[in-house]
Amino acid sequence: MFKRLWLIAAILLPFGAAVAQEVPLQHVHTNINDVQSLQRGARDFMNYCSGCHSLRYLRYERMGKDLQIPLPLLKKNLMLTSKKPLDHILSAMPEADGVKWFGVAPPDLTLMSRYMGNDYIYSFLKGFYADKTRLWGVNNLYKPNVAMPFVLATLQGVQKPVYKSVTDPSGHTRMELVGVTPGTGGSMTPAQYDEFVTDITNFLNYTAEPIKAERRSLGVYVMLFLALFFVLTYLLKKEYWKDVH
């Protein structure tokens, strides 16, 4: 069944149409111990993303405690959709409205970092480009035909797609999407936007496992304990066996 559908699609696709190839993800360096980066990421997520996307497995109180944000500041600046610190972080958009406007409900992003990886989130937020054939006038290099609008366009600007001509073994030529190039400018420089996206990626890395930093810190002490225990055990073994030899 699926093979037939693919065959029909291949026949109907014009030979000169532009297609996208799989583009390698861009690498990002995140640090969940960088509290200032996490604070900026939380601020930017709540201002630009929480209108559509939820973090339903994370509570405001937990986020404020982990990110060292005093409760008054948390309530004033980050609790945009709730008044209770113990509430989960939910978007302001009803799911039905999301389906109505975008054709699909915006996904919850709490575990996105664990599901897709930090490099994907970082690349996705830097991969939008102008595409007049799409409803919102944009497409994405790493998720073709994405349903969401580019809400960060005022910051980064809108990039332009880059195509190259490719000839297949049968002699047919097509245009292949291979990347993006700067287009209209935004309010941020490329370096500023890169830091902005890195902070949001770092924050979503935190939301996927809030205990990660604590777990890693605890792991160091466990390894030190095991190393010390090994030394003591070895010395005890030598003491017991010294008369045998």
C-alpha cells in the first residue's frame, strides 16, 4: 500500500521541483550548571513560546527553586498562565485552538530535549527560512513543512533558502535545498541570536530532567566513595592474607 503511494507521488512530482535533502544538525554546547543561562532561557521561553507550548511535567515552584528565582520575581515575570506556584506550566492556548489554527496541537516541550536532543532544538530554532508556498510564509530546514509560524522572526530576521541543481542517474534535473543564507535582518546580531537560542535550548535541557545537575554532582561523591572503599578493601585484603604468603 505504502509503496504504491510513494510510486504515485514520484510520478506526479514535477522533475524540476525543489526538494530538501537531509541537512546535518548544528552542534550546541549547553551547561545546566550555568544558572544565568537557565534564567535567561526560562524568561525567553515564557515570553516567546509559552503562548502555544506547555511544560506540563514541570511546576513553577520547582523551576523557581532550581533556577534560584525568588518567588516574587517568579510570580511577576514568569507565571503568565497561572497564579499558583504549585501549578504545572501550561500554555495559554486551548488545544482545540491549536488544531484549528495550525492543523495540529502544539506539542508539549518538557521532554523535547530527551526525545530529539539539544542539537535538534538549537538547529530547529535557527533553521527557519522564507517560503511563500507555506501558510505562515516560512519553512524549516530541519523539519520540512512545519506547521508553526516563526515567532522569533523579529529577532533573527528571515533567512533565504539556498538551492543547488542536482541531476539524478536517469538524467532528470531538480533543485535541492541545501541550506539557508541571511535575508532580512532582525533586532539581534547573529551572535546575540545564537546566545538567545542556546539559552532556550539549555533551559529545555533542564526541563527534560530537572535533577540532572544534582544527579551528576552526587555521582562524583559516589565515585570518590567507591574509590576510597576500594583502597580500604585492598588494604584489608593484604592484612588478612599477609600470613598466607
